[in-house]
Amino acid sequence: MNAPSITASAQTEAVTKTFDLSAALKDAFRSALITFGLSIPILSFRTEQSGADLFLSSRWGLALIVTAIVFGLRLLIHAFTASRAYRKAIPSPRQATELVHAQPSAFQHVSRFAIPFFLGVAIAFPVLIYLIQGGLNESRYWIDLGILILTYVMLGWGLNIVVGLAGLLDLGYVAFYAVGAYSYALLSTTFGLSFWICLPLAGILAAFWGMILGFPVLRLRGDYLAIVTLAFGEIIRLVLINWVDVTNGAAGISSIPRATFFGIPFTASEDGFAATFGLEFNGMHRMIFLYYLILALALLTNFVTMRLRKLPVGRAWEALREDEIACRSLGINTTNTKLTAFAIGAMFGGFAGSFFAVRQGFVSPESFNFLESAIILAIVVMGGMGSQIGVAIAAIVLVGGPEVLRNLTFLKAVFGEGFDPNEYRLLLFGLGMVAMMVWRPRGLISEREPSVILKERKAISGSLVKEGHG
Amino acid sequence: MTAGASIQQTALNAGREPLLSVRGVKTYYGNIIALKGVDMDVHEGEIVTLIGANGAGKSTLMMTIFGNPRAREGTITYAGRDITKMPTHEIAQLSIAQSPEGRRIFPRMTVFENLQMGASINGFAHFDQDLERVCTLFPRLKERLQQRGGTLSGGEQQMLAIARALMSRPKLLLLDEPSLGLAPLIVKQIFSIIKELNEKDGMTVFLVEQNAYHALKLAHRGYVMVTGNITMSGTGKELLEDPQVRAAYLEGGHH
């Protein structure tokens, strides 16, 4: 492998932030060319037998795809090594002997561009899809996928409060999701309450169950806590299956009323959403509304978490994660701190659950099995415990990834016609996890962002360094 | 510290109610007894040190005062209140602060956030003033306010642990081995800060130390602990000159 000049220059000269794009492109192009050359005898032709005759059929498309992949990967490797060289050349914030106030952390690097970008994409997503797909009905699949991903982003953010901030390993988070979903399902079908009344009620009920779980596990940590929360999740599921009188058992609750646009139903009738706004009736209106609803709920979760982090209770959560004994000797009531973490985390799980119920129109205990908890936890762990943007990225990768794989038809050309990526979902999950453990053991974004950023003090410390105090 | 001052101090204390008093305290770890009935007093405005070998129970006594582990027998009173059965966080709210063994700073939080945690007891009432004060005491920390606690050197972490404890404006400061694993120069620095806190601010300090020479030189009074019992007590000077103490803890000359 001809080493790119980037790494060499990194150690000798002053490293520039932007890596040498033209060199990288050249190298990637060279690799692509070699790949293409190699693929001519290996991939481009295929022998097909028809009776006694042997035909040669060409597969240039496949060869081109493989070449493109090699090109892209090569470019990525360059970008990666360049950024690593840059990081090595610049003292890291972990290095104690150097003063590093002015050096923005990895988080700040990412967040400066990533947050507005992701937010913009999330808000414009239905419009973009509409334009790309050229019609409401055609974009149904993508909007559905968007809703699914955002639900997991929200669940990830909710669990992040418990696991990421307070450091309480919770393997039964799906229990609160279930409580939220069943709260809405039961309240709306039994009492005919509307979604907008049930949503806060579901949150409150889930928070209440969060506290109920919190009490017995107050004294537990780590593995033991994980086991008890795992059991709690299963108990909730088993109760839902067996308490047939109330929950209708394994058959679940169906025909749950749908959400209305602040009282205006999404129906084709006179007073429906389409008629009110002078649009032609389309079922997709409801989907797009649901998309924005879950986006709003997820952003609410994020906003509340970010605010709480800056308040004493949020800082107490983080301190609790770091050192419980020190916390207590600083006068923090660890009991209350843990219970609030469980309750607030559960509340957002409950919101997401009632959204799930209103979206599906049907809930059954099978939707709330351990695998769901595992996926949500995997999102939080992969994202980097406590990092909001990391969790969002992990949710997109873990939930959207398998769907994208499903759409890559050329995989069928490689692995055969019967290949269904969804069957390999868990395998890919596992591979992803192993890769994470090797390369980023503390998650995608492991750097914790300080809750307070002192601006004016930089100058003070800077001047002290010059005096030789550093 | 002059000998006259210590004797004067002891005489002064004779008629007064101690700020912290430990009476017949027994602490167990499971079935193993760690403290076998300890009696000890700390008066207001004093520096009291507890010295002893490894595993004597010094840190256990310190933690027992904070209710973790809890004393199985005996009483601990602070400013006239029985705190024996009080939860740890409530004890901390009585303006007792602790810099525990092993520093126990919050490694992923910045120095500034660590100090905020220290100030959260009194609701950030005098946060800016207190921040200014600890920054004057520990200029090193001021330089590193925005740095993560875990990236500090051992000495800086110790300073941070003490600074964090000071943020709540405690009346009584409990310090567990502030000199552990530190370079002699930094030990000297930390001990001079303890002295300053006591003399200027009138802070009462209870100091658990292995570094017997420095601790006894600094303290008004000292206690010697051997396997869960207080075996000796006296002024710092008396203990420093005691042949038994010298043989057991000061062998090998002055550190």
C-alpha cells in the first residue's frame, strides 16, 4: 500500500486541518482503477449454462459498483488517517501537561456542523422525499422509515438520561415504552380520551412506573441493576400477556383511535383535515403529521435533557455516574437523584410508547420484547453514553441501516437471489458492536461536552501559561 | 506552630463543648470489627490529626463520621446534634465537608463542574466568591477550570478534592490523606494551605494522615490509632516527642 503523503507530513511539518484532497483523490482513483482491472476477469463475466450450451453473460454494472465502493472506501481511509494524524499532532484534551482550553473537543468539531445539518435534514425530510419520489403515495415507505428512526432516536435519548447521564444500566427500558403504549390504548378505547390528553397521562404513568422500578434497585449498581431491570421489563410483558381482562392478553388491543390534527381528524369527510385545508384527501397527510409529531417529541426530549444537564439535578446525575460515594459526601441525596433519573427517562419512554400506539393503531405484548430494550440500549452505548448527537447517529445507523441494506439490490447479485439483509440484521448488529468495541470502545462520540463553557476565562489561563505557570 | 499555641489551645478547650465528638464508636465490615470503641473530640478552630499504620482504621473512622459505613455502637455528635444515624447527604448539609480517601473527584467532568458540585449543598449562594477564593488558594486549578478532572495530575486532583470540599464553606473539614502519593513539594504546599485555612478562616480541620511528621507538626492535637483503638492522644508537639510514636511512625528520620 503506497502510504499517502498525509501521514508523513503530519509528523514533520505543521499539520493543516484540511487533508490533502487531491492526493487522496489521486490515490483513490488509482485503487479504483486496479480494482476495475482485477474485476474484468473475476467479476465482469459469468458463465451460464443453458442445456448443453455455455453462454458468457457480462456483469459490467456489478464491476462498476465494486469499483465505486473501493474508491469511496479508499477516500474514507485517507480522511480517517488524516484526521488521526491531526489529532496526534495537536495535544489532546486528555493530556494533563498541556493547556488545551482553546482546542475545541471532538464533540464541538462534530456538533458545529452536525447539529444544524441533522436538524435541517430532519425538518425538510418529508419535502425532500416528496420531491425525490415525485408524489405523496410514492414517499410512503420513506416517511414510514423516518418515523421509525425518529421513534428510536427519541427512545435512545430517553434512555440516555438513565444510562448515559445517571450511569444506571437499564435493560428493561421497553417496559416504559409498553406502559406508555398501553396507557394510550386503554385510556382511548375505554374512556374515549383524545391523544392529546392521553399523551401527558401516558408520560406520567410511565414516570410513576419508573419510580416503582427505581425503589427496589436504589442500592444496586452495574450487573445487579442490569439483571433486575431486565426482569422488570419481562414482568411488564408477562403481565400484559396474562392479564387478559384488562389488556386482552396476547391478542393485543386493536382499533385504537388515531391522532387528530388538534381536533381535526384525518378523514375524507367534510370536517376532515384535507377538506378543512382545501387539499385533496390523501392518507399520507396523517403520516406526515405523525412524522412531525415524533420529530417534535424527540426534539422535546433533547431540549429537556440539554436543559437539565445545565441544572443542578442534571449535574448531580452525571456526578452520580462518576462517583456515588463522592456524591453523597457532597450532600447530594442519591436516592432522589436516581429516582428522578428513572422517572424522567421513563416519562419519555412513555411518550414514545403512546406515539407508537397511535401510529400503529394496534398494540400487543409482542412489540415489547427484550430485543427492543437491547436495540435501544445498543443505540445509547454505540452513540457514546451521554452524547445526544451520538445517540441520534447510532439510531439512524442501527435502525436505518438494515433498511438501506434491504434496498441495495446488487447485494442480491453478490449473495444470490434469495438474500434478505433483514435476516442478517442481528449478525450485522453483532459485527457493528464488535467493530465499535475495537475502534471506539466508548461510543461514537465519547467526549463528554462540558455543561458550562467558560469563555472569558480562557484569556486568564492563557496569560498564566505565558508566565510559565503551566 | 509553636508549642505555646498548642498548649494554650488545649487549655482553652477544657471547658468547651467539642464541635465533633465521637464516643465509643464501633464499626464493623460484615462480621469484622474495624473500630473497637473510639473516643475522640475535635474542638472548634482546631486542627486535629489522626495518625496510624495502614489498616489501623483511620479512614474507617473518617467514613463512619459521614455515616458510610454506619457505626453499630456509640454516638457521634456534631455541634450538639446526634448524627450517628443520619444519612450521609444530610450530614454533609450540616456544613461538614470531606475530601475522601482516593480523592474521588469526578473524572469526566471539568474542574469547574467539579467545583459546582461542591457548591450545590448551599445552593450556589456564594459561588462566584468561593470560586475566586479557591482559585486564589490553588492557582493551578484556575488555569485548568475547563479541563476534565481526570486529566489532572495527582497533586492537582488532590487540590481539586480539597477545593471542592471548600466550596460549601464548611465549618469542619475532614481530610483523608491529602499527602498520599504526592511529591514532597506539593505536600508542603497542601499543608501550608490547610494551615492558612485554619488560621485565617478559623476552619476546623480533622486530618487523617500517614505522614505523621508533617501532620503532627501542623496539628494542635493528635490521636494515634492502632488496630481500631485510639492508643494515644496529646498535642502535636507531645506526640512528636513521644519515644513510642517516634519509634513506630517517625522511624527513618524526618520525611
